[in-house]
Amino acid sequence: TGPMISECLGNLLRITLSAEYFEDKYLSFSVIDQSGIAWELDEAMASQCGYTVTYSNWQNIEFRASALSCHSRLEKDVFTVTIQLKASHTPDMKNTATHLKSASCRYGPWSPRELVCESNYMEVSVRREVPQTIKDFIQNEPEDWTLAFPEAKAGEASVWQIVFHQPEEKKALLVSDAWSAGYGLNTTDTRVLLRIPYTAAQIQLVEAQGITFSAVRSSTFYKQRWMILMVDTAVACPVDGVGYTNKTIIWTVPKYIQPLSAGATGFKDVLVEAGVDLHKLSAKEMASRKYVLSNDLNAITMKIPIGAEGGYYKTSVSSGQHGRKYTINLFLEHQWEDNKWGLTKHTIIKEIETPFEQVELAITNNSNLSARLMNVTVGRFLPDVELVNLTIDGATVAVPEAVQHGYLTQEIRYANGSKAYVIKVPFDAPSIKKEYMRADMRAHTLNVTLAFITHPTSETFTVPVITVSAVKDAVLPSARGFCDGRNLRLVITRGNVDQNWLPFISDWHLTPEAAQKYNYSLRDNGTHLAISVPFLSSHVNYEDFHTSGIKASLHLTLKDGITLANRRDFSISCRFSPSELIQCLPNGTVVITTVKLVGIADLDTSLLVLRDRQCKPSLVTEKTATFKFNVNTCGTSRKFNSTTMIYENDVLYFRPGNDTPVYQLKFVCSYAIKQTVDVRYESKKNPPPSIKPGFGSLALSLKLFKEKSYSDPYQESEYPVVKYLRESLYFEVELLQPEDARLELNLDDCWATNSRSQDSLPQWPILTNGCENSEDSYRTVFHEVNYSIRVKFPQHLKRFEVRMFTFVQGTTLLQE
């Protein structure tokens, strides 16, 4: 127990670090030698001295040391290794906690030759024996030994050398040179050891039965007085040999490969054992795990089902996609005898990792409608995954900060070690998109991207989470409608689904600018939308006529602001007095406005006529036509009774080529022949009327029109306006606010200047005290203002005509 646990595994010592204790810490490994000096490990030193540091089963860290590692203490058959571990929460390794661990392991008996294939180095150790004679030594050894002998004779006394045999040359290195090149050499009283990193320059890749091996053929010798001790230190380790089929790992290791069996005969298997994580497994244990170990004449084969007990899955990322790989740390021990070495023991440690397998992640919506809470579970994940941040509305926030945006995250751990993450966020959070679905339903959409990191590989991947919950919380807009004397009005109370809905009348989008153009009223304060449309307007439908009045209706549709799909329809219908359409003036002039009924879709208002078909409308819109005529014209008939003179006419519509009207509107004007009015009169001196001064704000406009009809004003883009001398200019002054029928606009003074400043000189009066300038050669002419669709209050307007002139001084034209 404790933060570090040691275990003796043959000629290897394993120390496992507690993942829980050392989690989220920076580590530094050192090995303590027999003098008490600490040697800090790096990758090069580890592979040279017989140490391996690796991760196993997600976050567990393993330290392994060879029995003949550089700093181990070997006494008889017991080797002792002491390590020092420093742990810190910061990469600068300040404020470190130091842990010492010393462990001893018994190993024996040693075989004459032992080969170890670790994950980061190859190791060969052979029994150290002194031959009887130099002659016999040379004659009994293969060609490599014979070729090495000249270097041995030339070497200095008491200096170890190593000779590498390569196809093109031999290379001899002194111990110091070999050590500098990354090789590890060691001797005991009974053994000689050579350790070679997989990155060494002298490694050759050789092939046996289609499987590649890293191999080094070398001879190590020592010269002392009359004796030369020379040993074969060849070593070979398989590089590949792993295949995958039918979700099964197949690991094949050829036997008796040439670099290890040169000059030997009479091969005989002594033992073939295999296991996982350096633990040997019995045949019964292998069968329970469905492992298959087979040993034939030329190779040893091991078959492991992917996902079987003994291995583990770890998270992997490929092209940003989440997936997994199955990892299992196998080892194989093969012992054989031959006529050269006697017994050879070959131990191969092989960490196998299967190819990337993409894994789809389940996203489960467990939203609580009654609590109005989005609840989404994402997973499952392996234990080596950690959620680090969320991207909400384009902003990336760390997990602790997500709560400020209304997001609560929770990690759930399951009994098998896997985990899932739960994201909780209220329906009313700003980042939850609400969209109207139907009836009283709204769709609440959670759209968040989760970012994860894997340990210890620090790979990253993201998982977009988009879930929709249908909730019965839609509040649709409602409306009330009413009519006053001249307008149809709708007041819409907004709900919680129509923030982006747009008002349309038919297919006409009712914007504030469009409303102003047609003299409609449109007000929107965020909670209410108020619309007012005059009775006589192009967007009002006229359904029928009765003596009781004219039935007019206004239809409004709220449409989706993106798709323009119809969302909600409202309408208001009212009856208006017929007097709204006819004016019987005392001077015998009749002004009548007729309207197009919805039942006559093809009616062209410009083709409406009176009984006398030569009498045509003076003003036409899409849905109305206005006639102005005298009662003595246009085929008007007249009737009398004792008190009243009655004038009648018809507005008619004929289809081309047909003399029977399809539309007929009869109208009557009645005038009293004789009328007596009793007026009570009482003589009394009344005080003269007085006007009390008042204060307030008035909104006025001054416009210049193109023609006497005052129907087409100059637009801002048409200024400056160019006119010839004595050409008419038509001005209109209008009181815009307030709209009070009791007010009347009167002009007092009006003058022209030679610049834009109203106070600049020279000046010329156009109106003085409300009258034309008597000194003007072409006097100002006033024009009468009558009621029309555009003019609701004629008393609020004044129109006058001025002839174009210029300022001169003597005979010189003055210009600004």
C-alpha cells in the first residue's frame, strides 16, 4: 500500500505509482546508486541503463528496472534498486514532495544466455567463462568470432571492447566510446551484459518468416595478460508480427532466428510461457480469457480477442473524432537448448495497441419540463477523458465559469470505471433558443459544444450537443379591434413567440416607413403593436353596402421573420356611415366616393362612370373613385315634394362590350325648398371675444410642389430645383402636430432671402400680415385647400403660388 507499490517479476522490478495520489502532478524520476548519488532519468539514460517508465491502464505509472541496471546492487542472487520520486503541482518543480522507494528482488538461477526485449531497449547477458586455450576458443566459434579475434589481439590491456558485425564492415568501440554512443555495458563476477537502445546506429533490420526484427550482431572481449575473454553478445527483438482479424489480435514470433542461432544446432524447446503485464498465465487462466497460445515447429503464436480481460481500452482521437484503442501488455518467455549455448532464455515484452475505432457518443435528453430545466447526459466515456470547456453562443468558457451562464456540469462515474457528463441549464437561459412550433408548443433548443482532453496523451476533441425539448409554454399574440369615425384600429398584445414576426396586410409588409407613406399609424412599444388605417385606403376591403352603412374590413397577418410563413391572422370589420362617401354642398356641387367591393375582383375603378358616361372620376385609387360634379350635370335627375328637392344619380360599371352594368350605386342629395329656423335673440352687450395666449410645440412642414394639383412634391434628392423667371412655384405649409380639428393655420409673414440663412440680406416679402405683397409685380396667389384622402384637416394647410424672381442691384444679378 501507499503511493508506490513494488513487485518482483523475474529479472525485472516493477514499481507502480498510485494514479490517485500522483494525479495532476509533475513528476521527476531519479535512481540512487550505491554511493547515495541521485541520477535523474531521461529517455536516453533510461534506455542505456535498463529502466522503463510507462503508463498502464489509463493513468497508472509504471517504473521498471532490469536486474542488471546501471545502479542496481547485486549480491548473490538478490538485486536491489532505489528510486527517488519528486512530485510538484507546477512544471518548474518548485515546492516538490520527495518520495524514496527501495526494493529488492531475488532472481535465479541465471541461464547461460538471457535476452530481454523491453519497450525501449534490447538486453543480452551471457555467462562469463574463461576458455581453456586461445586455439580451442577460435576453432569452436563461428565466423563472427574468428573475424573479431584480430581486434582482440590489438586491444590495450584491461580494456573492454565491443565489435559490431555489419554486412559492410566491422566496427570496434572502446567501452567509453560505446557508452558515449548510448550503449550500456556491465559486468559482474559471473556475467557480461550489453544493452542497446532501439535508436542505436548499429541496429540492423532483419526478416524472419516475413516478420521484421531489430538485431545487433556483436562480440564483446576483454584482454588480461595471456588470456582473451570473448563473448557473443548478439541480440534480436521483433519489431512487428502483430495482425488483426475478426476482432482478434494475432501475435507471431518466429523461433531460432539467424542472429541468435548462428553456429548452433540441435535446437530443443524447453519452455514456452506467456502472460499479461509480466504475470505468467496458466493454460486454465488463458482458456478462461479465451487466449490461445500455440507453439509449432517454427513460430510461437498468441491470439487475444480484442476487449478480452487483461487489456484495457483507452480513448483515442483521429481527425477530431472520438474513438478508442484496445491496449494489452503481453509478454512471452521462450527457453530453448542448443549445442552452442546450452540454455537460452528469451523474454519479449510487447505492448499491443489496436487500430483506431470510432465510437459514437450517446446524447440523452432527460429534460424536466415541470422544473423548466434542460438536462442532457453525454457519454459514456472512458476514465481517461476530462471535460475542460464549453462553447456557448460562440464564447468558450471553462467548466467552472459555465455556471455564470446558467450551465451546471456534473460528472457521473459508473461501477466499471466509465463516466458520463450531465449538462443542466434552465429553459429561460439566454442561450436557449426558443422557437414557436404549433398551437401552444415552443421548441427549446440547447446548442452547446463540449471540449474534452484525454490523459495522459493530451489529445482533444469536441462533441456538439444539440437537443430540442417541446414545451407547452407558448403564449400567442392576441388582438382587439375597434373603429372610430374614420379609422379601423387593431391593438395586438404580443406573446412570447412573436418577437420576430412581421405585420403584413395581404402581401404588403407594414413597416413604419410604409405606414407613414399611406398616412397609417403604426406604433410598437415591445409589448403592444397598435395599427390604425383610415376607412378610405387601398388596404381596406369593402364587403357590402346597406342603408345602414358600408361594411369595411382590415385583415392583418403576422408572418415568420425568416420563413415568411403565416403565423397568426387578425381582422376587424365595421360599418361606416354612408355620409363618409358623399358631400352635398350648398352650391349644388356633389362629391361622391365609390368603393370597389371584394365580390367584383375585376372591377377597374378608373372605368366607373355616372349616368352620363362622359362623367368620369376626378380621382382614382386601386379601390376608390371620386366624382365631383354639379347636380345639374352628368344625367342627374331631380324630384320635388312639398318640402324637399331631391337629386339622384348612379355610379355604374360596365364590362367591355356589355350595356348592362355589373355594378350600380345609387346616391341621393336632398335640399330643403323652404326652411324656417327660429332663433332666439336677446339684446345684450357681450364683451368682445378674446384669445388667451398659449404655449406648446407645433410641428410644421414647408413643401414645394411641381404642379398646381399639389399632388407631387419635390423630393429631397431633386434639390436644388431649377426654374425660369416668372415660372410658378407652388408652396404648401402644413400643421403636422397636433392633429386637433379646432386649430386653424394662419400665415403671418413669409419672405425670401438670397442664401439659406433666414436673417441674411437682401430680403423680399412674399406675405405680409397674412396678405400678398402689394409692391410685388406678380402678386402671391392663394389656393383653396379641400378635403381629400391626403388632407384630413384642410384648415391645417395653406397653399400659395409665387412667380420665380431673382435679386438684383441696379442691373447686376446678385448671387449667393
